[in-house]
Amino acid sequence: MRRLIIWLALLFSASVLSDTAHWQLWKQRDGASVHYKKHENGIFEVQAEITVSGVTANDFMALLSDTESAPLWVENVTHVQVLKRLSPSENIVYTQFDSPWPVADRDMVSYSCYRRVSDTQTELTIAAFPGFLDKREGVIRITELKASWLLTELDNEEHSQLTIRHVVYADPGGAIVHWLSNKIGLKSAMHTLLALKQRLLNKSYHPNEQIAELGDCSQQP
């Protein structure tokens, strides 16, 4: 029996290490790190992380509510619009991308929900919801997307600190080779995180009256 328990423990440890090993470091810069892992179809899932001192999860959500400023910090984004507010914690959002040449422009309709994970963590989850809005001519609609913003707060008497981890997997669709879309995705994640940090530190945003609140994703379509 003891041997069986030891074997199961070793097997569990090996599986955890194997899963962790899937993530490979692409680049670290100015406190931001970007990792990736390759799916069977050749598309990268990207994980980007940064820690910002003196800010909270509420500050991040306030910045996110300022959709007009999104093009100033989200790489390659030209337009963000909340199409429908399903509940205080859930939105249907339209995002338009100005893809670098020679990649065709793309857009995305997504469902997002803001929920609590633990005493110190909250998470904004995002998934594709392409059928909510008719496609635009000449623009490729992203139909496969799974993303999240995990916000971990450390608050003590001296200072507050927020660690932001963004994970995204998206199939860009259309006639684009994966090596090119993967390269764009990695660079975009790094640039977005560094720009995000500066906007949070400088508080250069104008919160919308309807900032997403914590909820239970009850209206998920």
C-alpha cells in the first residue's frame, strides 16, 4: 500500500511538472514576462504577467471601462465598444484590430465576466461570442477565443501591489501562417502589458460609470 501511495505521488508530481514545462519563456522586459505554449494546431497560447505597485484590481477595472482609451494601450486595437450589459459583471464587447501588413484586419465579439477567485484574486474571463453581431465586409471575424485577466492583490500597511496575469488563446482565422500570427501575438502581449503599467501608474484614464462589478456569470450565453 505504501508503495502504491508513493507511486501515485510521483506520478502526480510528474504530471504537474510536465504541464508546467509546456510554458516557455519568450522574453522578459522592464518587469514584464511573456511565456507561450504551442497547441497541436501550431497556434501559441500566450501568458503575460506584470506587477504594478500602488494600484488595485479596482484601478485595473476602471481603466478597462474606459473603452475610448483602449487603442492607446492595447496593441493593434483601434476600437472597443460595449454592445450589451448583461448584468453588472457581464458584458458583450466588440473589438476591432488594425493588423500590421500583410495581415488582414480582424474584429471580435466577446462575452466577458468578472468574478472572485479567492480572498486576494479576481478574474475577468473572456470568450468568443461571434454570432451576436453580423460580420463586417472586408474584416475577418475571430471565432475562437479564450482569455483571462487574473488580478492578484497584495495589500499591507506600507503599500498595495497588483500582479496582472493575462492568458490568451485565439485562432486568428483567415489565410495567415501561424508563425506570423504567433510572432504578432507575443509582441502584442509585451507591448500591451508595458503600456498598461504606465497608464495605471499615471492614472491616465477616465472610468466609465458602469465599471464591471464582481458577479457569478449567471447570464452567460
